[in-house]
Amino acid sequence: MKYLTFGFDDCEIYDRTLCSLFRKYGMKATFFLISDQLGFKCDFNRYGEDTVVERVSPGEIAETYKGMEVATHTAAHKCPIDDLENSVFRSAEYLSELCGYTVKGMAYPGGAYTDEHIKRLKNSRIVYSRTTECTHGFKKPDEWLAWGPTCKYDDEDILRLADEFISSKSDEDQIFYIYGHSYELTRKQSGCDFASFEKLLDRLSGKDDIIYATNLEIAENLMA
């Protein structure tokens, strides 16, 4: 089977636009939320321009991410994680209350993790955790608690990888996992903006042999 999935971190308000795009193209994605920073807002300078960092609010979680998957990016995005109980398990419990289902996925802040993290997570309800170690391939992970994505959405090889995935006829299960941050799409240069990302979605959409799924749907299906 061929699976396409996305993972977007940090829960800024541009997730709203992304969710609308995924619904438009019949796709699913996983959004990794920083639970203690929901509703946070502050002035910021990004990409050489004054702007505002604003994260989605707790009250909008269920509606904003309807049809998608909510997962944890820990409570406060501290890197590396030094307290799984407070950073991960408490965060997942709170997000579960907000979205109305059990949160079972996470992404490591900064992609940083240790063997001890994996060992302890195996005894929790967390099913998978994403790193930032891009594989540039489609093989399913050997360790779901150290799941490396294929690439970032603005990778210079993204279109080649997309076409390779579309044309692939492998008998093995394949996963095309694209990750990023929704605020990155506010950049104006081609290949990095919302317009370019929508073109990518259009390129990958409507394929009968591709399953469009959340991170958790893929992990639970292939682990079964």
C-alpha cells in the first residue's frame, strides 16, 4: 500500500488555512500542538518583517482540526525533553480533552530524543513519535517512536520525490511523509509559500492507489 501523510508543528493560526487546504484536496494531516502555549500571542520579527506569533486557542481545537489528527509537541517545546510525565503525558491528556479523542502521537521538539525516551514511551499510550531526521525515502520506520519523515515541504527535491512516489509500483508498503510548520508558508518566495504548497497538494491528490491518512492511522494500520 502507498500512504501519503503530513505533519505540521507548533500550532500557529496558519494551521487553519492548512486544514482547509487538506480538506479541499481530500487529504489528511497530523498537527503537533504545544499544549501550554495554546492561545499564546506576541510580537515577533520573522523573515525580516515585524509580525505576530499567535497560536490557536484551546476552544477552537475540535473545529479547526476536524478530520485531521491532533498530537502533542509536548507541553512547552523544551528541547531536549527532560520530564516525560509533565511534558508529554500531561500534554497528551489535556489535548485529548480538547479534541474529544485519545491523543496517541507526538513529535520530539527539535527532533531530539534518546534511547531512554523510546524505552519509556513504549510503556505509555504514545504509539509513535516523529523526528526531524529526513529519510528522502518511503520505507516504513523500523522504530515508530523514532519515525523519520521523508522530507520537509520546501525540500529542493520535493517535486522529484512526489513524482517518484506517484509512479512507484513497489509491492512493499510505502509512506510519503511531508512535514513542516504552517508559519513557514507565509514566506513569499516560490516553493515556500501557500500557493506552491497548494500546487503540491494538487499534484498528489486524487490517486486511486494512494491512501491519504493521518500519522496515527498509518502507524496503527502497519503495526497491526
